[in-house]
Amino acid sequence: MKRISQLALSTLFGAALLACQSGPKEAETQEADASPSQPLRMAFGSCNKHDLPQPLWEPILADNPDVWIWMGDNVYGDTHDMELLEQKYQAQFAHPAYSQLREQAQVIGIWDDHDYGINDGGKYYSQKEASQALMLDFLEEPADSPRRKQAGAYASYTYGEGQQRAKVILLDARYHRDTIYRVDGAYLPNETGTILGEAQWEWLEQELRNSDAQVHLIASGVQFIAEEHGWEKWANFPQELARLEQLLITSGAANPVFLSGDRHIAEISRKTLANGQAIYDITSSGLTHTWSSWRPEANKHRIAGDHVAALHYGLLEIDWEAAEMHTWIKGEGGEVLLEQKIPLQLAN
């Protein structure tokens, strides 16, 4: 019997949606039950062109994840033509191996810039409402989903029960994001700008402060921890990054781990917060294409080896009994390219 059979069927088909709150801050929370005796397994990835070869679905299927998480650039739209964007989503949706994954695992996800519709785009993209609707169609969001009623595609999902609950928080780093400018090959910091917008910040604070989950997986397209490269990252908005780190401390949210994409490489980063807590960022970015060749790139927070510039996907498994999260970056043959075990502080 496939592993996804251990998740509630109402979650698999998106029939049991619970609104987190009323009004414009609404987002989606789904409940799913994973067997207490078996680890929860999730696969994730980003940077996927619908018209390129997609060799990674076979090893992903072999890993038999309970959940697949799209991390952004799920198709490459880069257009103001919504008919063209819809055609690209339809082509990806119909891909035979991806269709098999949709039957085997629950699929959730968030966008980044290319599926949002414009490279490195933010809040001034004129087609963002229509683009959001198309992404939610691709993700098979029900017509009455709270994600279809709010400005922005952010959402949360909770898996498990009792003391074995994991929450996935998908952050929208595009819809409300302020402008940044690129000078001499690097983006300049926007010292006062926002990534999430105030409504999404209020929602995120409630998601963390009111959560009884034992693990929190927080995802957005761009990297959270890496700060030395000149491309898009949370560090381009230092006020936002500081607010996020402070929220992790004050909310007391258990075991936060970041997931990110965008960079066309894979790497694992770790940083220590002001209260001494270690946080991790697992970057998986390269389902159909990565850098044309490997080149050194500085990241003082990188652990678990160097960065990977080969086709790959991410996999994590939460082992409740061992109190650890095992994470991997895996290649075309399912081979392990990077690996990291993250200890979990679990309530008794």
C-alpha cells in the first residue's frame, strides 16, 4: 500500500479546508494524519521548465513521499499573457510522471518569480491576481479555498496528530514584495521595504504563536540564510529578515526549518539565532536545469559539504521516535549529493 494512504483522504483531495482566520488575512490550513509509528516523508524542489526533460520524477516516485512541495519557478511563465501561462501549467500538469506523483502524494506549493510571471518581480506586476488564480488551478485548490479569496498565495498545512504534528508554512515572497535595484551585478539592500506585506506578517505571527506543531517547515522561493551572493535573498530586506528571526524567538515555535529554491543550485545552511537556537535552510533548486558549470560561491553559513550544481531534488524525513529530521539532496539516479541530520527538540 502506498505511503500516501496513511494521510487522510480528505486532505489528499483538498476537501477538508480550515480557514485560519476571517477576513483578508485568511489562508489555508489542512489537517492530515500520518501513522505515529512511521516517519513523515516530504520531497521538494524548484526551477522546473515544462518543455525540458524531467528525469527526476522517477527517483522521487521511488522515494514514495507523503507530500510533494513545489518551491517556486514551477513553470517558466515570464509573461503578461495569461493564456500562455495557462498553457504552460497545463503542459506540466499533464506530464505523465508528474501525473503519477499527483496520484501517489499530496501536492502543495508556492510560487517564485518565473511562475509568478516576471523575472525577479514584486508587487507591481500587473497580472498578479490572474496569475495567482492560475497557480491555484495548477495546484488543484478547491473553488472555495481561502487561498482564492486573499491577496497572496500563502498557506499552511498541518500533518500528524498529538505530539507528532508538523506544520508546513508557505510564504508568498512576490505578491507584496517591494522593489530592489541591481547595481554592478548585485542587488542593493532595501533597508525599509517589505517582502511579505503587513497582512501576511500578521497571519504568519498567528501561525507560529498559536501553533502546537512540533516541527515547522517554512518555505519561500528565495533563500533565508545565505547573505553573501548578489542575487535575490531575504538578506536584501534586512528589516524583514530581522523581524522574521525575532518572531522565531518570541513565538516559541518548535523546531523551525527553512526550505528554499531559486538559485539553480542546492546547499544546506545553518545559522544561530540571538537566543542560541540553530536554524537551517535547505535549498533545492534545479529540477530541469542548474548552472551550466560549477563555480565557487561564498556562503559562510553553508554546511554539509559544498553547493551542488547538478539536477537534484530535496527529501526530508521526520523520525519522531529518533527525534531528528533527516534531509537529503538527491540526484538523477536517486544518489545522495548532500545530507544533513537535524536534531529535534520534542515535547514529552
